[in-house]
Amino acid sequence: MKTTCEILERIQKNSTEHKDGVYTRLYRYLLREDIYYVAYQRLYSNKGATNKGATTKGVDNDTADGFGQVYVQELITQLRNGTYKPKPSRRVYIEKSNGKMRPLSIPSFRDKLLQEVVRMFLEAIYEPIFSDYSHGFRPNRSCHSALKQAKIYFTGAKWFIEGDIKGCFDNINHKVLINILERKIKDSKFINIIRLFLTAGYVDDFKYNATYSGCAQGGIISPILANIYLNELDKKILEIKNKFDKPHQAKYTKEYSHIKSKRDYQKSKLKNCDEEQRKEILRTIDDLNKKLRKTPRTPNDDKNIYFIRYADDFLIAVKGNKNDCEIIKKEIHDFLRDELKLTLSEEKTLITHSSNKALFLGYNISIRRSQTVKSVSQNGRKYKQRTLNNSVALTVPFERIEKFMFKRRMIKQIKPKTFRPLHRKGWLYLPVYVIVERYDAELRGILNYYNLAVDYNYLGYFRYLMEYSCLATIAGKHNSSTSKIVSQYRHGKYWGVPYLTNKGEEKIKRLARLKDCKSNACNDTIVKHRYVKATNASIRDRLQTGVCELCGKRIDVPLEVHIVSKLKDLKDDKPWKVVMKSKRRKTLVVCPECHKHIHVE
């Protein structure tokens, strides 16, 4: 009998080879125990959802703690009997970068587990047929993969269409989504499970609210459902592209061809000439080469479209005129309104000339118009060319960095573009190592994200501000000065705070430097997605041993899983904490009696 992981791999292979394939009888796979152990492992491990999510409580206060064979069997029984019904999600709010609040819906853990199982099957079916221009919520893809792709394909673009869909997640039409799913999945029971997730509702301030549209942000299944929905938009833009794209009518412009012919003629004269004539001919060839570098090589009559989508944000690069952009924008607007029942945000969907900066995924994107000539070596030959002309420039929107630092009260403005670092009053109570660790985390986040920018080195000024804000915070804690703090914690060339690792080794914690985060692996290549085979269900193996990992006794009753968010939170020397720290595991398979004692403690 094949494992569910092997079945997933087979589905993925079939979907790759047969793009129009239809899938039936998927529901039966939801009745197999092994897939739930894999899903559980993905939920608490770093390879799946974050561990914090596995321990976050839903409306029923249930978490990943207490998982076991009995837990799985009860869920399967409900699915087999048709009595399964998801609980409403718990509504929480997090602050967005613009100061507004983003609603998140936290499902109960039982629903998270089943959603993860369903998500794995949807991913196996749909990942091979998703557009290569889509990057949000997909394996092996990220904001950086989208930006790298833009650097390759947006070369020479004349205009940008900055697309934004108004309230995309909240306005996904359930009927349209189900119709899209039913084109490939002919299994009413499987589809019904997804319908139940969509209509489960949520509890906000102890009040139940029904959901008639949208995919709840925070749900395990929501990102892939949104991608399935917006894949229809990708197909529409590709359809527009196929109609719009028009190749060059001629290989070279007339002017370029004329100068090139002259140069080639001069080169032919080199075969039969004396030394004096040779010098004159070479000077002429050099002058003609200079003219060629300043002359447009290809005609400007070609047209093409490329686009990148990340979730509900997309950027279209158009080689054409502004009127073409208006027509494309209207066509997309009408498609979203009529077919997907979504609204294109007029205030955020802008048409921008490529010489100006378009904001996408936190980067400014523009097309360079540079006549600078550089020497280039290729295949042992050296020649000169305009390497930067029409190339894509990714730059840092420094005003966003400033806003980030103002919000956290790290800096004070002295005059335009000049700032003074400040200490952070709310962090004065923290240990020195924790202060440095938190500053380092914020700094690394900025430096790592913007390591694709051509003006990356300009972030050195903001690093300086963050460093001295950190020093000012430590100085404020000790009622000292920044210079004394630097002297106190100096180790060699730079300052840093000593700390002990879990193994008892002493190390120095320093703030990241630009060179530490500058990626050398940004080679502008896009990794083709391959379905990742699910990990071995080691949790299942541990549960089936019948031996409690705490007391060591072999028992006949089903074992349970105890889980913690972080190992570093296990401070004292209670027996179960010592065992978890020694095993370096966030999970501990224990008997019901030991599990009860753990929670009593």
C-alpha cells in the first residue's frame, strides 16, 4: 500500500504532465492516518507553518499540545460519518505598515490540521499549473525571486502599470472560487470540506459573524485558495500578452545598419594596406564604433508585456505607449469586475513612466537611461558597450526606512535628511545582550531584504543611526555615555556584547554590517518549482513505540505529544524541560499520566 506522500508525489507528476487533468475521489485520502502525522509535523516545524502558529489558541483553546493517535482517529471518524464541521475562527488584529489594522482569523488546531492536509493536495494539483510569473505564497518563491525575475524581463520597458486589488482576500467570491475548483476536482465531498472552511465564520469580541465572501487571512488554506483564484488573472494577462506582443519588423535600424556597413567596409580594407594606411583605417573604425554605441540598434516599433504578481499586488512592464497601458488597465479592470467579482483599486493602480520610480514589494523599480560606456570581456575579446542602458534598477525607498525608524523612536530629525540617534526608553529595562539582539534582528531584516538594491551601500548611514541608537539605549541603562560603552565592550576592531551559548561557549554578539548581509547568491536566476516530498512522519514513529519519553515506561494506552513554542523559554530544571532541552526537540511524546503532571506543574 502506497503512503499518502507517494500519492501526493504521483498527483504532482500527473498534474505536470497533464495540465488539463481532472481529479476524482480525493476525499478518501482524508481518511488515512499517515497524512495527519505529516501535516502535524509541518505545522510545528520550520518547514511548514511557524511553531508559534501551532501553539496559538482558537476559539476552543485547543492547540497542537495533546496530539496523538486518538486525536487523529476522532477527526477521521467525523469525516467518515459526515459530521465534521469546522469551528469559527478567532478574530485578532495586527498593525499594518500604514498604521491601519489587519484582521487575522485564527482557526482551532483541529481545523488547522485538516486545512494543512487539504492544502497539501491542492498544492500537488495546482502548483505545476500556476504561472511562472506568480510568486506569493509558493514553495521556493519569495519577494526576492519576484524582484530577480523583474530584473531580467523588464529590461527596456517604457511604462509600468502598478496593480492593486482592493481588499482581495476579503472579497473573494465563494461561488466563483468553487466553480474554478470544480473544473479540476470532481469530488463533491472534497469540495464541500473547502466550502465548510470558507463559511465557518469568526468570533470577534465574543460575537459570532458569518462569512459570505473572502478567504480568512490567517487560515492555513487561504493563501493557496487565493492563488487558485488569482491564477485566472494570470491567465488573462497572458492572453492579453499573446495578443499584444509584436516583435521587431527589422533586425537593425536604418541608421545603425548604415554605420555598421561603413565599419565592415573599413575592416575589409585592413587586409591589403600598408602600416600608415592601417593606422588611419583603425582610427576610422574606432570613430564608427563610437557612433554605433550612440545609435539605437533595434527599431522602436516592437511591443511586449511582462508582468510579476505577488499575492494581490502585480506590476506590468509595457513596451509601448501610454494609450496601450490605458487599454490594458481597462481590460484587466473589466475582467476582475465581471469574472472574478473583484475591484481594481483606482487610487493605487497607477500608470508610471519607466524613467520614474514604481513602488513594488518595498523596492523602487525604474529603467535606466544611461549612455555610460564600459569595457566588457567575452570569449577572450574586449569591446565597449552601454551596459546599463535600458537595464532595470532596483533601489531602496529610503523614506520607508526613515518611517520605520521614526515609528520606533530610534531617530530625531535635525534638518532635511539629517537625523540624530535616540535611545529607546521602553528597552532600558532589558539586559544588554537582549538590547543588542533586538537591534541586530531589526537591522538584519532591513539589510537582508534590500540586498538586491543597486544603492545598497547607502544603507550604511541608517546602519550608523541604528548602531548609535543601540549604544545610546545601553548608555541610558547604565547612566553612562556612548563612548564609554564602546570602550567597555570593545573586542578587537569592533564592539560587541559577550554571551554564553547553550553549550556554554562564550561568543560576542555584534550588530550586523553591510557586508555580512550582502548576498553573493543573487544571480538573477529563477528556481523552477519542484514538489517537495513530505518529510518522514517521525512523530508517528515515536507515538507507535509505546514508550513514554519522560518516564521511560512502556504502556498500552495511546501516547500524546507535548509541545512548546521555543526551547529557550524552558528556563528551570524540571525533569520534562531537562529532557526536551537535552533532546533539542520542541515536542515530547509522553503517556497521559506524565502529560497531566506536566500541565499541573
